[in-house]
Amino acid sequence: MKLRKFIFILLSAAIMIALPAVTAYAASEIQLNAPAEADVGENFEVSLDFYASEIIGSVQTSVIYDPETVEFVSGDMAYGSGGAVTVQGSVTDGSDKLSVSLIFKCIAAGSAELYTENSVIYSQEQELIGSPATAYANVEVFSLPETTSETAERTDSVTDTPQEPQASESYSGDGMPTQGVLTSLTVDHGTLTPDFKYDIYDYTVNVDYSVDNVEIEGVTASINDYIWYEGVSECSVGSNVRKITVTDVDGNSVTYTVTIVRAEQGETVTELQEGSSQPKKVKNSSSESSLKASNGIDRYKQVLNPALAIVLVVLIVALIAVIIWIRGRFSEMKKR
């Protein structure tokens, strides 16, 4: 009877020790919300939402980010730089929720992962409510169309690009101006949509994923017209903008814009044409999948670690009980 009572006391103590770890996880939560995508140079907002099973007194966490892709600008109750932001806040309105806003700026193209670590939530009496599981967010940062030095110089010298042919009052027999416009516009891959006409200034060309270079050639109405190409022939997946500016001898200009849409890998031109006419931005689905997977693993760890602690304590208690029982049996055998 004494042995059973001793084992019962040890098991009760083990459960009482491990139970707070499980309760701490269940009693608190943190969510990290951010936009799915942004462009280089843009600011975006990240919201941190703390939840607890009772009134919150204060919170603390660290938000880890990629300093090569984004930079921290400002935030509520937050400070830091170089890849880590510390958030320390308190609640005065007697709420079981606290929201914190952080502002980041995109500085380079890439996949920017943000996550929390060392998160704790305290009650108004500064007692620990819980340590929330790690929260994750991922922002795809896209670069703006490249501007070469030659393009910049040309932009400085040609500022007015009216979209009506003002180059000349002289027209050919078919009604086309004799200078200051294109008489033809061709691409070596894909097809212009709509069909070319000298007074239509915006076109779209859809190409397969295998096409990574598209050459454009325009023919001016006059040999004295000056033609200037902006953009590069190399094409990334998604939207690639090319511009052709024609300037006549009097300085009048018109600009034709060709948007080349390169399909994603595994997507056909037909699917591209049937889908949205707006260029798609490519999302890194593999990184999103791995992010979700790591998030799920982390949550499982948060739940399983306390349970493993209980199992370990129970095994230790059982081992002690077995040793005591064996020693008791040996003692009885010696007495006999």
C-alpha cells in the first residue's frame, strides 16, 4: 500500500509540473499578417495580433525578417533594424487582444520571409499567460522595369510624347502621315494584339515560357524620323514593357508601347490568352508550400513537447517504482 501511494504521489507531481506547458500553449496565440506581394520601393504593413484566454497586461516578441529584401521603417511599440524588430507593448483597455502595426519597405526583389520568435504574453498581474507558437508570413517582392542609362538620357531629352500624330500635315494616298509615325511594327516571336495600325499605340504579345528573348523592329514613315527603343529584349516571366518613340524633324513625337507577356512554366499561350489580360506576377509557390509546412511542424512541436515531457516524467517514475519493488522483493527473500 505504501508503494502504491508513493507512486500515485509521484505521478500527480509529474502531471502538475508538465501541465502548465500545455496550458500556456492553449491559452495564447499570435498571428502575423502581411500582403502576399509588393514592389521594390513600396512600403507595406505587417500586423501582429496577440490573443489570450484572459485579460492581457503586456506582450513581447521579436519579428525576424530578411534585411537584404526589406527594411524596417516604423511601428507601434517597436524598435530594431538589420533583420530583427523587438515589439514590447501593454494593454490598458482590459482586452484579451492586442494588435501592433509595423511598416516595412521593399528594397530588393525576392521572397521576404517574416516570422516571430521568443513570444510571451503576460496578464495584468504580470503573470505568464503563455508563449505563443511561431507565426509566419511571406511577401513576394517584385522589381520595377529596368531603366538603362541610355533610357534615362532619352527621357530627359524627350519629355513630350503626345498620342496623336502631329508630325506633319502631309499624308499619303492611304491617309497615313508621311513622317513622324511607324508604318510597320514586327516581333520575332508571338503576334501583336491588336493588329498593327499607325495610330494604335498600345499592343500586347503573348509568348511561351520557352521564349526568353523577343526582338522588336519598327519602320518609320520617313528616313529623317528618329526612332528610339526603350527596354531590353530579354523577357522574364510575366509582363515586359517595351516602348518605341518616333520623333520627326520638327520635334513632334509619338510613343508605341508593346507589353510582352511571357507564360509561366507549364502554361501555354492559349491559356494565357484565355485568362486575364493583365500580366501576372509570378509567385514562389514552392516557398509558400515550405513556409506552410514549417509553420505546421512548429505548431506540432509546441503541442508535442509538453506531452513528451509528461511521458518522460511518467517513465522515470515508473522506473523508480520498479526499482523500489525489486528491492522490496529482495528484502523479503532475504528475510525468508
